[in-house]
Amino acid sequence: MTGKLYIHNSLTRTKQLFEPLNPPFVGMYVCGPTVYNEVHLGNLRTFISFDLIYRWLIASGYKVRYVRNITDVGHLENDADQGEDKISKRARLEQLEPMEIVQKYTNSFHQVLDIFNCLPPSIEPTATGHIVEQIEMTKAILAKGLAYEVNGSVYFDVKKYAEKHPYGILSGRNIDELISGTRDLEGQEEKRNPLDFALWKKASPEHIMRWPSPWGEGFPGWHLECSVMSSKYLGTKFDIHGGGMDLKFPHHECEIAQNCAANDEDPVRYWIHGNMLTLNGKKMSKSEGNFILPRDLLYGTPPLVDKPYSAMAIRFFILQAHYGSTLDISMDALAASEKAYRRLVQAMKELNNLKSGNISTWDVNAWNFECEAAMNDDFNSPVLIAQLFEAVRVINGCKDGSQQLDELSLNFLKKQMHLYMIDVLGLKPEEETSGKLNQLEAVIKLLLDIRKSARDRKDWATSDLIRDELLKAGIIIKDGKEGTTWEIN
Ligand code: AMP
Ligand code: ZN
């Protein structure tokens, strides 16, 4: 790969030349999911964005250590250290052990990412696997005088820290504004200042997830795990830290403060934040009930989804927007992407059968330069995709005889189209899975038609038999005013 890579650094709010600390090695840390429920399409967008970034770094010749954590303790319902632990709460609701919840949703997260062809990270550490290190970092921050213990909990002293360090640099917030903007929440009385955040929380008697510590039994605060695991696996200073935009404050701001306090080093050289996926113009969010699950799209679950979409068409839809822009999902936009994606796949097939000519009417090298330049310009996948459509135009031209490519150019085009489509954008050929889905859809439609005619004849036995047998096979059917719909359980 040639060319220099420029990255929009959220810390400096400028595009900067990417210069890794120890080339060709690159250390990248991305905040992973809190595994208490299924990831929604918004979460998936963020993981696909960083998958694209990871893939481009690899394609550029870097040896990347990609660390993405699993949050399996410490993330409370309210980001201000309040409420029940999200995992404990879910365990209570589902009547499972917290670790069963963690395993269940970690498995489901891996499955989803695999379906959407995201490469696994090099290391996937868990918060519960690093309790000892989290206690050590808490001790280090206490020793620096930048944290205090109250009644078995330890809080980071933001005001004290801010005397010497710029708290708020990442999110662009000023500490005085932050203080005046915080509400006095119930249960926050232990804190000297509402901006302070927990490094370690004392476990109440009913709290299940608890570990012994020098301050009594408790559990780590949410922000601490990422400081601990990034510095453990990537060093006290590393190249890239990523996550969704909504994590800038307080999570990433607190991470910077913890690392600076414990290690006297500003940890991250390039902060990258993915922008939000929105639904009806509002951030997709589970807690707001404003979300679509990946499988809703794969199976075409009504009422939000009109028909099944293939995983690669959805991935393509996501990559058609730059990771730094918001993206609103609608069925119309998705259908348009699906159509465009099919054209691209079709052209890839035709490319394989093209015969070379004596001369080239198109400069493949210049085109390839543009493709590289797009990705080197802050991983600009929409511009890369536009370039791929430029290649589609030429491929179609070669087919109808209005263009031709000599052997060398044709082979280079084939190689580079493979590189950009499959290795960089991660759009793997998927006839097999989408074919199976179409078959399933056809079979269920047939069964629903048979059931409808049974019901018209008042043959309830047959109608119920079909419903019950489908349910046993994991397919739920629902009769509504607008007819019968189905979804996979
Ligand atoms: P969580 O499990 O809530 O910590 O979220 C996992 C990742 O998904 C984080 O990086 C979030 O920033 C990201 N995320 C959450 N909601 C959205 C959204 N609507 N669009 C894009 N990314 C999101
Ligand atoms: Zn994190």
C-alpha cells in the first residue's frame, strides 16, 4: 500500500497524519458491548465501522493488535454510578446466574458479528477477568491523592485532578459548566463533588457480583476496566482508541483521567468516534425502545422491517455512510442499498468472465490510486464505494464492447476489486445464506397459505397444527388485522 493515512482525531478535532508509535505495529482499543442483551443495529454499526478501520490498517501493511473488551460487570443502569448493575438486573429478570447472562449475550454478540463478517479482535478481555488489575489501578490513583475512600467505595476526585490536568479535553467541556450542569442525584451523597466517579463501589448485601478488596467487598466502576485493559495489553501509551460518539463523555473522559492519574501519561494518540445510527431521526437506543435488531432485518420482522435483507446488503448500507456521519435507517434507504449492492456483486461475477483486449481504454492504476486515497482520507468508505461503481461502469463497458482492458490491467482490476470488496469492505459472497433464507421464506409462505385456506373452511384443527408445529420449529406466527406475520423465535 502506498500513500499516507489521515485520521480525524476526536481529541484535536482535526485530521492528522497517522504516525504509529512503533511501526509497523499498531495498537487499537475499542470499547466492546455490555453483554446484558442483544446488540441492536446501532451497536452493530459501531463495530462494523471499527472492523473497516481494522481491515484498512491490515491492508496497509500494519501489524495490528486489536483489543476489544467485553463489559461483564460494573455498568450500572445510570451512567452516574447509580442503579442496579445491568447484568445483575437481567440475571434477576431471566432467573439466571449473572455469568449465564454474560455467556448468553457474549455468544449472541459473536454470532451477530460473525454473520456480518466482522473480524474477531486479537484480544477480547473481560472486566471480571481483570479485577485484580482494577484494584491495583485504584490503589495507584489513591496513592497519587487523586481518589478518596468513603464507606467502602472509592471515588475519583475530579476537581483535584483538574488542578493539574485538563479534564474535559476530549468532550470539549469545561469543568465549571459540568459541575453546574449536574443534578444532585439521590445516592450520590458519598461523593465530594457530583462529577466524581466510582473506581470501586461497595456491594450492598443483595448485590450478587462482588469481589474482596482492600476496601471491603465490592465491584469495579464502569470506566476503570477500559483503562486497565488498554494499558495492560497495549501499554500506557498506544495508538488508537475507539468507540461510539456517545461514549466520549463521561466514559472516555474518565478513562483519560484514570490513565493520566495512575500512569502519568496521556494514554491515547488518536481517538476515533463512530457516529450514531438513528431511527426516525433519533439515536437508536434500547432504553428508549427505539431500535431494530440485526435479526429483525435478516428475517424481515414486521412492523419496522418490510422484508428480509441479507447481512451483506445491510453491511453495505452501513458502509455507504462515512463512520463519522450520522446515518438514518429506513426501509427505502435499505432497499436502495440492496439494489446497488446487487449491481456490484453482479459486476464482480462478470469481471471474472471478461476477456482482455489488446489495449486499455481506461487507466486502472489511476483508479486504484483514487481508491487508496479514499481510504487514506479518514477511512472514507462511501468514496471508495463510488470508485467501485466507476469500475462497474467500465466492466459493463467491456461487456458491451465500448471499453477494453489489456491483460495486465484486467488482472490488476480483478485483484484490486477483490481486495476492496472482500478484504477491505468485508463484503463476502453470500449466495448460500441468502438463498437459504429465501427458501425458508417460500416454505413458510406456503404453510401460511395452507393455514389460511384451512381457517376459511373453519378447519381449526389443521390451522392449529400448523401454528403449533411451526412454534416447535422456532417460528412464531401472529394473526393480526392485516393478516398473518411470522418471526423466528
Ligand atoms: P453499549 O453496549 O451500550 O456499551 O454499546 C456498545 C457500542 O455501541 C458503544 O461503542 C456505543 O457507543 C455504540 N452505540 C450505542 N448506540 C449506538 C447507535 N445508535 N449508533 C451507533 N453506535 C451506537
Ligand atoms: Zn470502554
